[in-house]
Amino acid sequence: MLSMKHPVSIICFMVLTACGGGSSGGGASSTTPPVSSSSVSTVSSSSSSSSSLSSSSSSSGSDLSLKALVDFPVGVAVNAGNETNSIFLENTAGIAQRAIIEQHFDQITAGNIMKMSYLHPDIDTFAWTQADALLDYAAEQNISVHGHALVWHSDYQVPNWMKNFPGDKAAWSDMMKTHVQTIAAHFSGRVESWDVVNEAFEENGSYRNSLFFQKMGSDYIEEAFINARAADPSADLYYNDYNLSPGDAKFLATLDMVDDFQERDIPIDGVGFQMHVYMGWPSISAIKASFQAVVDRGLKVKITELDIPINNPFDTTNYSFPNNYISELTPALAQQQKVRYCEIAKAYVDVVPAELRGGFTVWGVWDEDTWLINQIFDGKHIEWPLLFGHDFQPKPALDGVAAGLTGQACS
Ligand code: G3I
């Protein structure tokens, strides 16, 4: 495993997970993430960007259904409401996405429309229409919903009124209580679980100096959990983050918080591992050790945002645009990605006992719509991080997940 610097301007990076917001969002990091030495050593090109779709297609074709293979949620993040590429569009993208979702997934996460600014656009205004429509669709399809996210610092999705909210800590505490409880109560009984607080720690293990931390100190975290439990006693409550790597300060801080919550009876049901990972990094042993640490505390483990791009822009030895990057998903690379997906899925079922499996979620339906293209690769080239290709066809990665979730060998 190599280790190298990346620009602070890049929002988020790898490890067991990655990220922190959109192009205008938070989550910037200046730490030194490890990168894969095996993930980006192949093709160089300055022009071609189309994948060999037919040659990299899944072998299992139309019979496979991921959700039928396991008895824990198999989830996917979706665009909905009036977002670009909403699953409700009556065009090819909408129709194809719905077909994929209904065949393979029994849980959905709103990629955006259940974030703070969407649901609580003004201090006295809550906007439910788009999210309710998504939940109605999910209920019709017998699909559960993972709520994302009650509290997240990322600039673009913290409503402006909240950024400008005056008052002391007590006033902030009341305001955040209203925010969390109103939303959690509205969806009570209709969401399986919530990311209650997202990305509260820096890489060095300190609390992120977010708006909420500035106004309330670390109390905003436990108060959010307490308020969420009060408003929706049936939902599983997760702390969700990226870069939860064993031994790293950030993961140790997360575990310290969890231990403290458990000692003081602050409600928490699980840890969400975002897992915006790369082809060769982090190692499967590191992933397993992280899961195990949460299992050891009797908490649920949920893979909340998995994606695995082929290029790794932080591996500056092997990646530079436009001179050195992978511009085509060759069959060999698709096969490597299949194995990687399989190994991660298998690590999950190997380490996490059935009663603690919160679910396995990929962050997007099809390659065209990944957040990585715009927010990690700056729109410079396409990527192939998900289970379905730019043509909506299943990729070998889909077979990899199926094999891994069912404990088969990864090959
Ligand atoms: O809705 C506006 C639209 O009106 C505008 O025209 C357009 C122009 O840029 O922007 C649109 O908003 C974008 C939004 O996605 C909806 O498409 C934001 O700019 C963009 O920053 C935002 O990115 C999202 C990002 O979170 C920030 O909220 C990504 O889609 C979403 O995949 C990403 O997801 C996060 C998880 O919530 C938390 N973990 C990390 C993960 C990846 O960053």
C-alpha cells in the first residue's frame, strides 16, 4: 500500500469510505490517505472514454436478483423528486433505473432529497412532497428506506437560514431538536433506519469544526441521537462516516464516541461505513478489522455508500489527467472490479453476524450517475464505479456482489 499526498481542495478521499459533500460541500481533508498500488497502473489515454460494454457485461444476465440472495437489506442510493436523473422520470434513465431497483434492491437511500436543506428549507417550513413520493414508491415496491441524513455539516445541504441562525447554545439546541424530531416523526414507521449524524470527525480524530460543533460543541451529536430516538423509537440509528480504518485516529475517535454513548445510554444502534473505496485500497483485512470493532460492541454494521472506481486520482504515481489514466473499462479491469466487490461483500458476511447486518448499499444505480465523476474526477472523464454500466447493463461487479454476499469464493 502506498501513501501519498493529495490536494486539500479535493473534498474527500478513500479509505473504508470517503467523502464530505458536494463540490460546494464540506469534508475537505488534508491528511495523507493510502492509495492502491494495484488500481491505476494500466491504460493511458487522452481521448477515448467509452467502455467496452458488451465485453464487460455480467454473465448472469437477467435472472439474478441480489435481494433474493440474502435476508438483510440490499440497498441503493437514488436520485428522486426533481433531481437530474430522477428514478421517476418517464425516459430511458427513469424507466431503466426503476427496473434495476425493483429487480435487485430491497432498500433505497435518497442520494440527496432527504438531506437537511431539502426537508427543512426555512425555519418554519418543512418540505415533504419529494421525499414522501419516494417513500410511497418504496412502500408500493416493498422496499425499505434508509434515511440520510438528519445532521450533516456539508455546506451545500445545510439550509441558509440555519447557517444564519442566531442565538446561544440553548437556542441552537432547541432549534436542532425541532429539526431532528420533526423530520424523524414525519417519517416514523416508514424508514428502517437513519444516518443521524454524518461525518462528525476529522482525520486526526478531533471533532470536525462544523457549524454545529461551533455552536453546540460535541453535544450536538448525542442530542441528535436522543431526539431521533424520541421521535421515532422504531428506527435504527447510525453514526455514518468515511475513512473508518482500523488504527486511524478518526476510527478510534468514532469508537470512543460509541463507547461513551453506550456507557451513558445515549441511543445508537450501529455504525455506517460509507465505503467510497478504491480497487486495491483499503485491504480486505483492514475492512474486516473495522467491521469487527463495531461488532465487538454489539452494534450493527451497515455499508451505506459503497462504490469502487477504476481510477484512483489520489494515486499520483499512476494517475494524472490527461496523460495517465484508465479510459476504458476493459474486460480484465471489469473482472478485477468484480473480485473487489465480491471480496468486500464476503468480508461483510464473514465478519458481521446475521443479527448485526444493517445492510449493504451501493451509492448509485448506474455508472453514469456516480457522484465521483463530477466531484472526484472533476468531470474530466467517465468512471465505472457501480454495478450497472453506462448502458444500464449489469456488469461483472454485479456477479461479484452476488458471490460475495452468498459467501462464495471470489474469482
Ligand atoms: O440541486 C442542484 C441543482 O439545482 C443545480 O443546478 C446543480 C448544479 O451544480 O446542483 C444541484 O445540486 C447538487 C446535488 O448534488 C444534487 O444533484 C450539488 O451541487 C451537489 O454538490 C450534490 O452532490 C451530492 C453530495 O453528496 C453533496 O450533498 C451528491 O449528489 C451525493 O452523491 C453526495 O453524497 C454524499 C453523501 O450524502 C454523504 N457521503 C458522501 C457522499 C459523496 O459525496
